Amino acid sequence: MIESLTIKNIATYDPVDGVQVPDLKKVNFFFGYNGSGKSTIVKYLYNLSLEENLKAQQYNDCSQIGYDETTHQIIVFDENFTEVNFNRNPVLKGVFSLNQTNAIIDGQIATEETSINEYNELIRKKSIIIENVATDKRQNQNALLEHCWRQRNLFATFTKINLIHSGSKPNNLQEIKNKLTNPPATVPTITQLSERYQLLYETELKQINQSVNSNLYKELRLIEIKLQKLLQEVIVGNEDVDIAALIVKINARSWVETGVQYVDKTDGICPFCQQDTIDDNLKEQFNKYFDLTYKEKIGELVALQTDYKQKSEAFLSNIISVQNEFNPNNLVSNIYLNLQSHFNNNFITVANKIEKPNERKSLVPLNSFQNDLSSIVKEIKENNKTFSELNTNRTNLTSDIWHFMASKCKSEIDELASKELKYQSITNLANVLIADYKVKINASKQSIEILRSQTVNTKEAVDNINLILRNAGFDGFEIGEKDTVNNISQYYLKRQNTADGNPIFKSLSEGEKNFISFLYFFQLCIGTDDIQNNGNKKKIIVIDDPVSSLDSQALFVVSTLIHNLILRKGDNPKADKKLLKNDKISQVFIFTHNLYFYKEVSFDKRPICADYWHLRIIKINNKTSIKGEYNKTIYDDYSLLWNTIKELKANIPTTTSLNIVIANSMRRVIESYVNFIGYGKDSWASLFNYNQNDPSYYIKCAFISTINDESHKITALDSVYYQKIINEQPQILFDVFVEIFKSIGKEHYELMMDEQIQP
């Protein structure tokens, strides 16, 4: 059990030293007015019972000695207990379940069921995502199939080629994908493919036996080199001859050279001016000027000219023979015309050089046609190769057509492949999440089954509560069982002569709800909640103001039930007086601000455990202090009034001189008591439930009227049955006072007066 408490730095308890409550007993009565600090202790004790992660940090400075959560179970009745244990069904109005454990389990099951619904909703959403992904994937795949199929239309004019897979779009796509696995370095254009088709299918191919004569080409090039050398050389006569200066001066070398040829034929007559001017000396000078070297160079030029012309004609003839056999796109014809022009221009250049050997000339070399001539040779070779490898070339063309189509589809195929990776990733993740959600759903279902097995069977408690209600005279309502949800019984409150389906929970007063709640708390205290981990634990019971708004009937039932909790084990041996009869209860704390209840519940004439202590909680200047002792010393005005009546009765006056004091004390006691138990606010309320047909009713009415100094008259018979109070014997006042308390609170009278009322 808890041996001591230190309440510190919380509410009105000192933040430095706190308040120590040492030497706690098995039964501890705490009395304190509202706001003095009782609930702070109750909440701290409740906080001790919570799991570590649920404990409030505000109690960190408080401490205790003796509590062991492994062997003790703290159960608390306070304003929160009713709300927690009477778990209202949010769907079925007026229906509730008993027991905090069941309420918690019901909430946990509801949470698990909510989780299952949430996971099922998540599964639905993820399944929709998978379906949407599949739909999008299917649409993109179909679009790709169509795109790849349309590429075949580009070759619709290739009528002599039958592309495979003409009846299957998927196979067509697969063929394209196969081509993409080993693409060529370069992909031919549609124009190139069309030309190749025309060549391989629409052109009549044959073997070409003619070609460019490379030997003639080489010979012509050698002649051109020799000619180019002579053409660049300045060829002149002997400069030492007297006439040389004149010839050079007038630039008449060609003119003179031509005329010299006719000198011998004219017998000294100048062939130009027809005068007799040519003599032997002049002839000799002409011969010396046009010496052998000069003549040799000119002769070489003429010889090269002749050879060049012959070979060029042969070369042109060779080109013509090629043209006659092979002339694709007039390629050879065009080159022939260009060569013909080329040679003619070179002939003129050589002729001009021969005419004017002293002038430098230049030929256009034949190698300027090298590329053109090579193209002819190449075309012929390719033609012959194509002809010799026709089947292979046609196969290659078909393959290149597929490569071309593949190149046109590559970006779309790559894009879809990238999307499919995302599709797969999304689908895989969704499936993983769905699998995880299903695992969690199964876990929640298993948790629900486990939770259902942990619920408390409250039927015994309900039966006991109904029995107590009947035995205590509460026959206006009882607890009925409606149905079972999640293995938890659902209850409702029903009144007599009310249909079972008409719950009246909301019609109950707070006092009635509080009373039923306490009756259930009592069942927990005596062991109807001993399941699982709490089965072997000793109970520490904490009760906080259980009778704030109860009437006298409920007040004394509650007091009696608490007395049952704190009964001593026995009287023999003597040590048994200090032991609790219920060995499952380790300790009881009772807190109240209600003096009536405090006196009733701690009444020392009852066989309660002798190991008890009285503690007074006081707040002065907003600081709480606690004082304790064995005997009750808590008095108030109400207690003083009872003490006054008790002392006067012990020594009843022989005269009527104190009748006014006695009557006034009795009036104030009756008014206070009926106000507390809920009968009314004045002394007349003590007769509220009294049988008006009973003759003593009028005597009591007269008594109430008289002690109120005739301020409230009930009937004209008052003076008949009861004379003026000042003239009555004091004993009559005491007798009627007892009779009234027989009706409104017999036990309370016996407690306050410390005497038994005789039948």
C-alpha cells in the first residue's frame, strides 16, 4: 500500500517544500472544502495508475512511497469515472456500455475497424491507380502499334517488295524492335531507298563490259606534263645576231619566221614588201636567229601537239563507247561533252604557243576530271556488283527499309519503354502497398479478435447493481441489456411500465447517473473486473465526493457500500481489527467536502477497519496544508447544532426557558438536512413524502409550524394538537424531532446523536 505522499509544485501546494502526508493507513478519511486541494491528490493518485507514456508531466515533482504498479491496481471514483465507464453509443441514443476496459476496447476495436476501412479504401485507390496505369499503358501501346504500322505506307509504291508481317501489327512492331537491337552506322534516306528500289526492281540491269581507259588517261597526263613545261618556257631565237634587236624591238618574231620560209622562193624579193631587199647577209642573219635549238623546241611542241590530239581523240572515243553501254542519268554524256571542250581548249592553247613561242601558256590538266571519271568507273563497278549480287542487294534493301522504319519509330519506342518502366514501378509500388495494407488489415482483424477476448463480462455487475437498487428501494428504474457489439454487452436504463426499446438514460438526474455509476464502481472494487494482468493485484481504492447531489436514500446506500469496502476482518484476534475483510483490497482513500457524508462514512460505531486516519485539508492564503489524527475533530455550524441538541437532551431542562433555543436549533438542523438530501430548502420539506392520512402528520406539521414561530401554518388544527412552544415540555420537542428523523434519516440521527432510535 501507499505509505506516504508528497504533493509538491501543483495547484495550491507549495512549489518548494510541498505538503507531506506521512503514515498513511489502510483507510484514510480526507475532509476539505471545495477548492482546498482534495482533487489534486485524487488526480495524482490516478496519474500513478497510468502507463508511463500517458502520465502527466505536471505531477513530476510529486512523489510517493509504497506503490508498486506490478502488485497494486489503483481504481478511482471521481467526476470523470461516470463519463469514462458509461460509454455512450454515438449511434444508438440512450445506449451505453459499462466498464472503462470495455470502453477502451470498444474504442480500440472501432479504431481497428476504422483502420480496416481506411486500408480497404487505400486498396481501392491503389487498385484504381493500377487500372489507370494499365489503361494508359494499353493506349500508348496501341498508339505505338499504329505509328509503327503507318511507316509501311511510305513504301506503298514499292509494289515489288512484300514486307513481312503484313497481317500483324504486334509482329510488325516486334520486327522493328529487333532491328533497333543492331542498328546500322547510318540509315539511308527515303530518297536513297527509292533509288535503290528503282535500280534493283524497276531497271533492267546488265553487265557493263566497257570502262574508262586508264592507260590512255595516264598517257594523256604525261603528254600534258611535257606540254605544260614547254608552254611555260619562253622560246626565242639567237640574240647575238644584228637583226635580233630589231625583231625583239618590233616584236616581229612570228612575222619574220613566217616570211623567212618564203625568202628562198622569191630570189631576194621580200615576201612582205615585194622589194629587192633580201641579200645573202640578211638570209644568214635570219638563219642564225632561228637556230637549231629554237627549231628543236618548236618541233617538240608540234610533235607533242600531234600526239596529244591523237590520244585525246582515242580517249573521247573510249568515253563514247562507255556512253553507248552505260549512261545513268546522262552522267557519261555530260562528262564526254566537258572533256571534248577541255581538249579543244588545250589544242588552241598549244597552237597559240607554237605561233608565239616567246609567250608563256598554260594547259588545264586532265586530272581536273579525275573525280568525274572516277565516278563513272565507280558507277560501272557498282552496277556490275549490283548485277552480280542482285538477290543479296534486294535482301539488303528490304533490311534497310526495316531499319529506316525502325529509325522513324525509335523515339516513340524509347519513350514508351521509359513510360513502361514508370508503369512497372508504379504498379509494383501499388502492389507492395496493397500487400502491406492487406497484412495490416489481417493484423487489425487479429487485433479485433484478441480485443474481443479481453472484454469484461459485466453481466454479473449489472445483476448485482439491479439487486442493490431493488434492495435499497430504488424500484423506479433498472439496467437492461439491449444487445452485444464486439463481444461487449450494450445496456440501457429502463423504467417500469416502459417499453424496452425506449431508453431513458437522458431522463435521469445527475444524482441518479452518479449513483448508478458508483454502484458499478463498487462492483469493480469487489472484483468483477479482475481479469488478465489485474487479477492478482491488490486494489488501492480512491473515492472522491461520491454523494454531492444524492438524496438521503442514496447517501446511506453509498455509505453502506463504502462501509462494506472498509470492513475489518474481525474482532478476534485483536490484530484482525486492523485488517481489511476483503483481502483483495490493500488500501482505501475517501475524499469529501460533505460533512454529512463524512460523518456517516467514518462512523466509528460500525465494524470498520481500525487501521484508519482522519486528515483535514485546509487552504489558507491560497496555500494548502494537511493535518491528520486518529479522532474526528472536524466541526462546523451544523455539527455544533447537533451537539447543542445532544447536550440539551442529555440534560433535559425541567423548565421551558430553553424551548426557543431548542426549537431554533432543531429548525436549522432540519432545514440543512432536507436541503442536503434534496427534499427542499426549508423545514417543511421534511414532511414532503409523509403519509398525510397518518394522525401524527398533523402533530408534526404543528411542530414545524411552531418551531418556525408560527410563520408557516398548515391547518387550523395546529392549535388543537400543539400548544404554543413556550408552554410545552422540552421532552415533547425531542420526541417529535425523533419522529421526523425516523422518516427522513434514521441512520443520520443515530450517527449525530450517538444513540439508537427505538422502534
